Amino acid sequence: MYHHLPGVAPADQMQNDGVEPSSFTTKLLQKVEELTLYSAEADKRLGEQQTLLLQMQAQLKAQQAEIDRLKAQEAARL
């Protein structure tokens, strides 16, 4: 179940109690900044994971080539 943002009153409470525009705008800007920083960090982690994936794929390809070479070498001996 989803909940409202921490530090921001639920919509029904704001409707009943009213909203101070400057205070609400400040809170929204804080939430936008938090989400922007979170998104930037997530993008950085994704880039690191993609780099690691490419390295692992290259390593796997090299290992498979070595396996194939050794199989061919063993088959030639027999």
C-alpha cells in the first residue's frame, strides 16, 4: 500500500486544514531535490552495473574460447 510523502500531510488533511502555500512549496521543492539526488545515484549505480556486466561478458567469452581450445586440443590427441 502506498503512503504519502514523509513530511507532507495527507491530501485529505490538507483539504480540511488548509495549506500554507509558501510552506507547501518549500516542502515540494525539498521532495523534488531528494528525488533528483536519488535518481542521479540510481543512474550512477546502473552505469556501474552495466560496466561490470560488459566485463563479465568479455570474461565469459574468453573462458568459453579457452574451453573450446582445450576440447579441440584433447580431441586431436585422441
